[in-house]
Amino acid sequence: MARLNILLLLAVIATALYLVHTQYMSRQLYTELDRVQQEARRLETDRDRLQVEKRAQATPLRVEKLAKEQLQMRTTSPAITQYVRPDGTVIPAVAPVAPAPTAPKPAAKPVTAARAAR
């Protein structure tokens, strides 16, 4: 009977130690999970901030300004555009068209006394 009691006592002690170890591991895993969730929230915030910055950097006005300043680009016009035919020959650039001279307006007709009286 004494052997059985000692064996049961050892089983209870082993079970208690296993329970303590399991609870300790559970707390460690919970702490790690909380830390990882905080890191995920931080990364999500960073991603949102970077997306806002990306949208701000890609505005058409900013792109045009950088193209002009840093890349020395200019807007196209018919005077600087060259068209290439499929055979490789270049179509001459179109010269800018000067505005047509406007025709002079006819002189005002003199007002007669009969018209002035009306």
C-alpha cells in the first residue's frame, strides 16, 4: 500500500509540475501574440502613411515640375514634334501658323439728319 501511495504522490507532483509548465508556456505565447499584434498595427499604420505620401508625390503638377526641372523636358508643340513614317523617313515639322491678318472694319456711315431725328 505504501508503494501505491508513493507512486500516486509522484504522479500528482509530476502532474502539478506539468500544469505549472503548461501555464508558463501559455503566458509566454500570449505575451508573444500581443507583441506581434502590436507590431502588425504599427506596420499597418506605416503602410497607410506611406500610401498617403505616395499619392502626394504622384500629383500631376509635381510630376510635370520634376520633368521640367530635373529632366529638362518641355511640353510638346507642333513646331518640335517630328513624325516618322513606317519606312523610317521623317515628316518635316509643321511651322507654327501665324494668325491671319484681320480685315479692317468698314468705316461708320455718316448719320444723316433724317436718321438722327428718329
